[in-house]
Amino acid sequence: MGQFIYEGNVKHELEDRALAHVQLVISAKLRRGEPFPFSWREDVSIGGGRTTVWLHAGSALVFKYYGSRRPAINRAWVDALAFTANSPTGLHVVPEPADSGAPRTPAADSLATR
């Protein structure tokens, strides 16, 4: 179980595989200078509810992984996460879709990098 850490004190646990995909999307958006919100639901063990943080170029972010091996990347999941990050409500983790294994197209590449 990895952790997304925002500004040193807001922490959210994610499976390493999900965290790797979220990191790709966050990095791409911030590299392009595109600030956006990232939201998640809190576990009921810590009171439930929802947290949203505003990500921007000056944000102090840490992606802490439990495992030492990098997971395989599912481009379809990166695309799905990028789609949410580009929406008015911002990034939120969606279930991993099946990886079609199809060759990448310029249209799909542009969606992942928007």
C-alpha cells in the first residue's frame, strides 16, 4: 500500500499500482503548468468523508511506494484517469479498465497528455 502525501501532512493510501498511474497523470498535468483538484473518499475508520487538494506547480508532493518493483502501466487506465483530471471536478481514482493492448493512436496519446 503506497501513499500520496500532499504538503507533508495530508496523506492518502493507495495500492502501489493505482499510485503509479495517478503519479503519471499528476506529473503530466503539472509539467504542462495545469493546476487541478484531486479528490478521494476517506475510509470510515478515520471518519469517512471526502478530501480534495488543489495541485499546482508549487505543491509539495510525495509518492511513497511500499514495493520496490514498478508495476506494469495500463495505458487505458492512464487515459481514464487523465479524463477525470481534465474534468471540472478534477482527478479521482476510477476502476482499472481492461487494457485493450491495441496500438496507441495519436488521439489516445493526446488525451493522456492533456
